[in-house]
Amino acid sequence: MISYADVIVDLQAGDTGKGKVAHAIAKDYDLVLRYNGGANAGHTVYHNGQKVVTHQVPIGVLFGIPSIIGLGCVVNIPKLIEEIRMLKSQGIYTDGLVMVDKRAHIVTEAHLDEDGLDTKIGTTRQGIGPAYRDKYFRKGRRMGDINSTIYTDFQVIDAYELFHNRGNDWHILCEGAQGFQIDIDWGDYPYVTSSHCTIGSAVLNGIPPQKLRKVFGIMKAYETYSGFKTHFQDESDPDLEKIQEAGGEFGATTGRKRKVRWLNLDGVIKAININGVTNLIINKADILQEVNVFKYVYQNTLCECSSLDEFMGEINDIIYENTSSVFDITWSMTPHGI
């Protein structure tokens, strides 16, 4: 049975450091669930002194914790195997740890070919949109439809049987991908991903709502975006280019240079309230310190602070005043840990 589940959710457009947070807290759980997306995700972490980039494999395997790719995900099987073997080459034990729910849909070569033609949205070209489309058009293939015995790198399982087996008492970490601003429903449509990036997606993977405990909302002290949406970055502001360079803002999956803009508190507050965030983690505050410019948008007005301390204080006050669920805000200054 599930004792409780905590959820990690991205409050911006992805690339906020969810992987770092998951890596910092995963060892406190006995099961990790990836609840949305596919190989379009990229989580960069530093594990035992080495850089590790995951795409489909949940972060729990780095600590020997059983990890599930949930039914809300779409799976590129060859890339999943490649990723698992890459982890093994780095000395990370994965045997018996990687599981895929039998209801998760498969990304096919046809999906990849179709997505590779995208010139309007700026997708990662990982076949995600076409795979989800076929899922909802009821013509997709699921992991349970294949002969999974031919694969030795992962297991295909029924998450329901695992979650609700009375012989276990699971403490689950639900690891999300992408972010609220590109959620298929809540994002800036059509410049969105094809999956649900909210806490609701974790529930869709078989987690009873009453078992939810903490919701870790992850954001950065500024905002970034990868894709073809125009007018995200004010090209006339040289400080934004400095932040891009200082923050190393390049996509972990595509390698593309990310667009940068100042933190928009109006959007973050909306994301916090909809997801019921209890623990807010704000990453990369040290990048603003390095550039020595501290700006944010609130009520459609650009505000500027004279120091990082002033910036942090104002952000904290505004968030606490406009949300009802947040009880803890953590500012993270380094790429390792929180």
C-alpha cells in the first residue's frame, strides 16, 4: 500500500533544476515514479562527483531505489536501453530497478520522423506529440502490448499491483518533467508540451489524492524557455544575455540556447496555487548575484532591487501574501544539493 507520496512539479517552463532537487531528496524514499513526458526531458545532476544526465530513467536508480516510468509517460525503448547502459558504464547499478508501467505508450520511429518535421513549435523532436496524439486517438501501442521478455534492461509491470500490494508500505517520490508554463492545458498554447505537467498528472499515475503529502514546487530566480515562441526575451536588455551565459542556459536534451527573461511572479503564483505547493525551492539565485542585477515582474510591472537580500525578501513576502499552501521557501545557490 502507499503510505504517502510527495510530488516534484516545475512552476515555470522547465529547466528549473528539478533533477537536482530529486537527486537531493530521493534517498529518503523507497520508490520513485516519473509521472509525465518522455525523452524530451533532461535532468542533469552531479552524482558521486560525476555529471549524470538522465532523460527517461527516474533519478531513484542512482541510489539503488526501484523506479517506475509511469503510465503518463511515453517511452522511446531504444533510447531507454541506451540510457540504462550509459548509467551502467558510469558505474551506476540498475539491474532490477528500472520498471515501466504496462500502460505507458511507445514512441515509434514514425513518431520520431513526424516530429522531426516540426518548424512551428520548437519541440525537442523526440516524437512526444505524435505519440500522445496516437494515445488519445486510441491507436497507440502500449508497453503491455509488446513481448517485454526480450528486454533485460528493464521490467514491464502493473503499477496498480505494485502500489496497492498490502505486503509493502511505499513512500513514493513523484518526479515530474517539463513545467507548468508549457503544460498542455495551462501553458501558453500552442507553445506547450503534450503532457500534463501539474500535480494532477501524478494522481493520474495511480496515486490516490489523499496520499499526497508534500508538493515541492521548483523554480529559478529568473525564467528560461526553449522553443520557437517569439517575444519571450527582450533582446534590447543586455543583462538577460549575461544571465544566459552565467547560468549556462543550454537545453540538456537539445543543446539549444535558452531564451531568458526576468522572473514573472504573476505566473509563478498561479502555478503555486493550482498545484498546492507546500515547499518552494528557488534555484540559481547565485546567477543574479554574479550578474549583479535583481529584477522581477509583479502585477505586470517590472521591479528592481538593489541587492540579492532585498530581492529575496520581496519575493518571499509577495509569495506568502498571495498563496495559502506554501509553508517553506528555500533559496538554492549552488548546482549541488539544495
